[in-house]
Amino acid sequence: MAPKLADSYTDLRKEQILEAAWECFVEKGYRETTMREIARRLKASTGVIYTYFQGKDEVLEAILADSLRRNRRRFDDAGRGAASAGAIRELFASYLDCCPPEVLKRSARGDIGLWAEALKQKRLGRMVGSYLAGLRESIAGIVRVSLERGQMPEGMDPELVAGFYLAFYLGLELELALVEGLDCPEYLEGLKKLFYRLHWKEPAEGKGEKHGQGSR
């Protein structure tokens, strides 16, 4: 039992470090954040962080890898579900509903700051690029399943649709970060409805999902 307990503690400690680091990145930016500041947020010594990570780059890499794993798991679960159309709508809604609008706006600003740094640093650029490519691949997988089930109009290219959805998400983050007043519940709820109606077929009354009528 002892090894399992140790592994559990290690995972918990790593998660705490990543959460503290992301909060610092959001507040000060990736470049300005130091390991000491992460340690202060964690209420621990820098030695604790270096026990698990070699440096700030490795911390950020772990944050991106963890986020990608979570998103891929959600996309894979949606793809295995009986109703991919509803599942992908819930996936998008879960991003908008994950936290209060003001927290969502703050998180978006953190992402924008990270992208800016990614344009300056090749290693960071590769990390962020790999993360976004992984998201696009997962979205394309959901689109393929949805096409097979007749939930989207025939002839749509999964890669192009995935690229559109990813651009929609990235543009939304940019908008939330820079435009005041758009983090209100009414606007976000309207976006959820619009997102779903862009490509999905509505089920015909009394019929299964595969017999949708027209595209919205």
C-alpha cells in the first residue's frame, strides 16, 4: 500500500505546483514569473518545486500536457457516446460554464499572454503549437464520428471543421480578454446556441439523431 500512497501524494503535489504556477502566469505573465514567486504562491520552498520539475519551462510543459490530456479524454468520451452532437455541444458549454464569467475572462488574459511569449520563444512556441495541434486532432475525431452518424451534413471535411472550431475558441478567448462587457451571461449563452447551430443537424421529430433535417 505504501507505494500507492507515495504515488498519490506525488500526483497531488505536482497538481498543486501546476495550479500555483498557472495563477502566477495569469497574474504576471510567463516571462516575469520566477520560481520563487511560484513557491511563495505554493507556500513552500523552491526546493519542493525542483523535486518534481527542472525549471519553469518544464512546469509550463506539464500544464499544457495535463490540459491536453483532460481535453482529449473529454473528446474521446464524447466520441464513444450515443449522441456526439449533444456531447460536443456540452464540451463547448463546459468551457463557458466552468467558472464565473470574470474568472473566465482572467484565464483568457493568461492564455493571451502565453501566446505572446510563444511568438518570441521557439521552445515555448513549439509547446503551444503542439498543444493546439492535439486539440485540433481530437476535435476532428469527434467530427468524423458525427459524420458517420449522420449528425452533420455530408461532404464536410473533418480537418477544416476542426480548424474552424479551434479558431472560434481562440477568437473567443481573445475577445473575452480584450473587449469589455462581453463576459456577461447573456452573451455567453447566445454564443453556445450559435456554436451548436452552425453545422449540426436538428433531429426530425419522432426520429433518431441520424435522421436530422437540414443544417443549422
